[in-house]
Amino acid sequence: MAADVVIVGAGLSGLMAGRTLSERGYSVLLVDSGRAVGGRLSTRRVGERGLADLGAQFFTVRSAAFHDYVNRWLEDGLVYIWGRGWSDGSTKRSPRDGYPRYAARGGMQALAQRLASGLPIRLDRRATSLQPGGSGWRLHASEGEAFACRGLILTPPVPESLKLLTASAVQLQEQDFASLRRIRFGPCLCGIHSIDGAVDLPEPGALQNFLSNIYWVGDNQAKGISQSTILTSHANAKFSRQNWDASEADIIAALESAVRPYLREGARITQTLLKKWRYSVPLTTHPQACMQAQALPPLIFAGDAFGGRGRVEGAFLSGLAAGETMAKALAG
């Protein structure tokens, strides 16, 4: 199969790059190893009435480009303001900093599903090797498939992209390689807790304290996406790294210990599911919104680790920049 541009990764950056190129008349194909689009924009059904966001819990808007998109989503009813700040657990009052915290109806994955609409996407396809040629690239994937393209965009976490290049014996210029090697990610251990009974979290239903091992506890029912009481907990990067290889029972016990203080009398945790995010948050980022490799057919790296912002808005802006940069490279 051939396309003008193949994009590895159907998370927010990959989807935004694909949409940007498609709107400019280029043919695109997205390849993702997951069973659904979104990457860390991940929402999971829990039981018959429960829904929980596993990765990104909300997003803020600080740039004009992202603001334009979010305004459209607001008009369509896709997103809404969940709150304007979170308590750190020391007080019931949630401090405000002027930036609304937006959530998506049906969970954060709904944003990815909206951007994916109309784009050709191959799921359950893991990129296994790359071959540069005079006119572009050939990407091989699981299931024995191969895709030819003029330009290639890699949006997985940078360590995964570097593994793919190394396995394919693709040589980057030393300056490019050094820039990518400097990027670092932190992991996250995530708990999804089913609760029988009521909870008592600060309004609007979450707390965030980066000094705590378990820095986030959020109520998906108070958030407005779940019909039953499902809490999401996130451990910080240091705790997650130290406990990554601990037994599942020990990790769940630690996550539950952070949740129990917010259960009302008589409430209990009936089930906890564990999700591990190996590359949850960029700790060291690239200063530019995307990076085009030198001395190779058009190859661009993008993702939330580019642009110095991190998080949802950073991923969006990086995908937008990657699409625009690739369009210029192909036109030139």
C-alpha cells in the first residue's frame, strides 16, 4: 500500500498530523500498534455503567491554534469545562489559576475518535522496520504488511522511535541523534477503582498534589463521564519507576491506600484495575514543536515531548507542526 505520508502512531499528535496533511490534499495512512486510536487519550469501560479516563485526565488551552479547535469542540458539545483548578488535599477549596480544565463527553478518547474520523488507519499493526530509498520510505509492519510513502512521521515516544530506527539500521546525523537522546520520559502507575458507596473529593471531584507519591485522584462520576463511581489514581514518575517491577498486588495496595481516605463511611473499593504507562510524561523535552531529520528522505519526529509544553496541548501543537512541516518538505 502506498501513500504520500505514513504516520506511525494514532495518538493525538499522529492524528493531528494526519488531519493537517489530509486537509492540504496529501494522502496519508496511520499505523498504530494499539486496538484503538488515542494513545494516552485512553478511556475504559468498567462494568455495565462505569467509564474511566486512564491517561490524560483533562487539558488546558494556552495557545491560539489550540483555542480555535477547542472552540469548535465546545460548540459541538464534545468538550466542557470540568473545573478551574484542583485542591492539593490540604483544603476543600480548589485553587484557581485562570485556566479552565476541559474534559470530553464520553471520556478523553472521544477527542481522538473525532480527529480520526475519515482518516485511513491500520490498528493492531506494529512497525517493525524501515527502509529509506531515493524517493521516500518503505515501512514494514506486523501481519507481513509493507507501506511505501514519500514522507514518514514518527509519533511514538521517542525511545520507541529510536529502537525502530536502530533495528532498521537507519543512521541519523549525530546532531539529530543527540537531540532525540536527550528526551526523557517518566512512567506512571494508574489505578482504576470501582467504589460501592459515596466518595468525598474536593470540588469539582479531584485532587492533585505533586508532592505525594499518588499525586492524582479523580472521580469519573463527578467529572460527568461515568454513571457509577469509578476513581482514577496516578502515581508520580519517581514512585512509578521505583515500583514498576513490584507485584501487581503490592502496586494496587499502594494505590488503594491513597484512595481510601476519600471514601465516605460505609463505602468500599470493590475492584482495582492496574494500568502501566511506561512513557507517561515527558520530563526533558525538545525545544521545537517537531524535528525533521537531516540527510534522509522526509522524516519528522513529533509528540508531546516536542515544543517544551508536554501534555495534551503540546501533543496537539506538535502534530499540527509536523503536518505543516511535512507538507512543506513534500512541496519543496
